[in-house]
Amino acid sequence: MPDSSVPPPLVAQYLDHVRFEKRLAERTVALYTLDLQRLAQEADKAGVALTAVAHHHIRRWVAQMHSQGRTGRGIALILSGWRGFYTWLGRQGLVASNPVQDVRAPKAAKPLPKALGLNEAVGLADFENEADDPWLEARDAAMVELLYGGGLRVGELTGLDAKPSPQARGWIDLDAGEAHVLGKGSKRRSVPIGRKAVEALDRWLAVRAEGQGAQFSAALFLGRYGTRLTAQSVWQRLRRRSQLAGTATPVHPHMLRHSFASHVLQSSGDLRAVQELLGHANISTTQVYTRLDFQHLAKVYDAAHPRAKLPPSK
């Protein structure tokens, strides 16, 4: 049995090539060494020389790595190292073709968007920070209501003006209970915002003019010095507010958009309506919320259905 800690001669030559000719970083060379030792071990177990490895061998080894729990990203990095090795062998005239060519790693599952539970989202929207400056409290409460009550992106929120105008990117129509926003791809849409958001905006607009320089700014949401609030400021204020409200995790604006979508879908089951409310160009983008919805239903089932209970361990 060959010593697995000693790379085979061809692998050693290739590692010298990437270290001295390509001048790759030592960390990269170390990773290549591990990956190519794995390749040599798999070839040895299969009873084939490194120069005789074929496409079907690579596919089998990828399947084995995947079944053993290796992530798609990890497999992709290994394949990249193997592909480079066989490209070099081809240039030396030692292989007729690259067996790693066109072999792809399994696609990594897309992580679900993070959304708050219904009670947490409502609790955050209802939260009042009595210790804060009343001007800031009115502004921040209105922002939360719009983000959760209308599913707005943070850029759509900060782009809102206090009044409609030909130059406005977006504005609020309190009488109609609608937000008119400019979304991705410069696409305009109108979003219902609900009674709670209208009430919060009424309170904010009643004190907005008290801010420094407010009379010179068209922006609906202002900083202390009359400038339009930035996305970064919204992130900071929302994170602080969620911590004060006692949410389990710090909240960011897009989490409230995810929560809006998930909760509307849970209540209505109308995916097309959620797509329009969010301003998604493709229904496939919205379909991720069906996975969130199923996750919610699965938790309810596990908690409530007697057949979901696992038997006691013996």
C-alpha cells in the first residue's frame, strides 16, 4: 500500500509547477496537495493509473463525496484542482483528454430566506420605545410598519418622498392606503400598506417638520440634519429596535420583507398575488416562500398531530 502522505511523482511534479512557475500561495498549494492525494487514493482503490482515470471514475467519486456529506461548494473546489492537474497532464502529452471536463458539482440547496414568526413580527411592529426621542420613535415606527406592512425593499423605502411630484421616485397616498414605489429594473408598482402603517405615517408626518432642515427636503424619511435617510441608517436603526424589542435575532430590512411575503402566503395561499406585491419579475423568485410556508406547516404538524410524535426511546 503506497504511503498516502507522499504524493505520487506526477502529482509532486504538478505541485512544483503551481508553486514555482504559477507562484500560487502556499495555502492554495496545500489545498491542492490534499485534493490530489485524494485523487491518487481513489485511483489506487479503483486499480487505475492517474493517467488512465476516465470521466466515469470522476463522476462516481463525486457521487461518493456527495453521499458522504461533502457540500456542493467543497466538491466544486476539489474538481477545480483535479481539472487543473489534468489540464497540465494534457500539456505534457500524458493524457488524451481531461476526464474532469464537463463534470460539475451537485448544486447547493439555496438557503431559505430568514423570516420572523408571526408573533415576533407583530411584536416588533407594535413595539414602542418610550425612552427614545419622540421624533425618532415616530419615524422608526413608521419605517417598520412600511417594511413589514408593505413588503418594501429598503431602497424603495428610502426613495419615498413625502409628497408626489414629477421627480419623485416614490410616494405615499395615505387616503388610498398605498405606497407607490420604484423597484428593481426601474419598475413602478403600487402596494397596499394597511391601516396600521397609515396610522404610523400620520404620526410621523405630524412631527416630521420639526426635524432640522425638513422644509428643504422632499424625502419622507429624514436623518437628524434633514438629509434623506440612507439604507445603512435604516439597517442600524432596525437592528437596534429589534434588540430593544427582544426579538430572538437582530432584524434587518429584508427580513421584514421576507416576513411580509411568508405571512401573506400563509394566510392567502395566493402565490401570484404575493409575486405582484413584492414586484418580482419571475414567479420562480417568489416560489421560495412556498418552502417557507411548508416549513411553517411542518412545524405545526410536528407540534400538534399525535402521529407526528416519535415513540419514546427504549
